[in-house]
Amino acid sequence: MQTQAQDAPGRLPGGLPPVVDAAAEMVLTLTVAGQLCGVPVLAVRDILAAQAITRVPLAPPEVAGSLNLRGRIVTAIDLRRRLGLAPREPGSAPPMSVVVEQGGELYSLLSDGVGEVVALPPEGFAGNPPTLDSVWRDVSRGVHRRGDGLLIMLDVDRILAIG
């Protein structure tokens, strides 16, 4: 007598989860002024809720200040200012920090919210559209279609190239 296994929806026979496409890029999603963005998950060191940020005198306007992460000084970059956007509304939720590392130094990218880690298949990726604002185009690797919107892939090295 033969029986058929009853597998859960979205799972392979034997109850195994589906395999993620090896060519897919793993991306942490975040929002800046309502725009969905992504950074490569391999660039992310930490994600922090609201932190006390100390202003740094004479720093460029994009530098919100510095914060302390387990004894290390982290430079906080305000993505809204970096992208030429309006500041957060007074009384809005404090920014979340996506901590990245470049050249042995830690930087915090201050975003309005942090989403989830998603796998983005290469077939949904496209270069920067010509209509994308020049400031965004300068810090973007391209866009990825997600449902009815676009996810802008941020280039961490270009974001941190201030001045």
C-alpha cells in the first residue's frame, strides 16, 4: 500500500523548507521618508533602536553625531539629510540605527524604520531610472521591483562618502 505524505504548503516533500535561490541577494529593508530601501545584509553589523546621539561640533550636516555601541564610538549618519529630504516631524518616532562597517570604522545609518531581511532575485533588479533624483542616483546601485513599488538599493560606500 502506498501513501502520499501530507506536506505543509510552501514546503518541499518531506517537510523541508524551500531552497533560496543562490543568485538572490540578501537585503535588509529600511524606510527613509516613506521610500523602501535596501542594504546588503552582509554589510550590516547591528540594528539598534533609538540611541542617545551626541552632536559633533563642526561636522558636516549629514553627520547627526556619535553614539556609543558597547564601548565603541559610532558615527551616526542621518539618511534624511544625506538624501536631501525634510527632517523628521517633531514628535515622530526616533530613528533606528543600521550599523555598518567601512575601513574598520563603525557607522550608524539613521532610518525611519527597519523592515526585514529579504532575498531579491537578480531578474527583478534594474539600473537607476533616469527619473530618479540625482542625490538618490549618486548613492544607489539600482532599483528592485517589489509588488507595486520600487526598493532602492543603497550603496553603503557611496552613502558614507560625505563631502
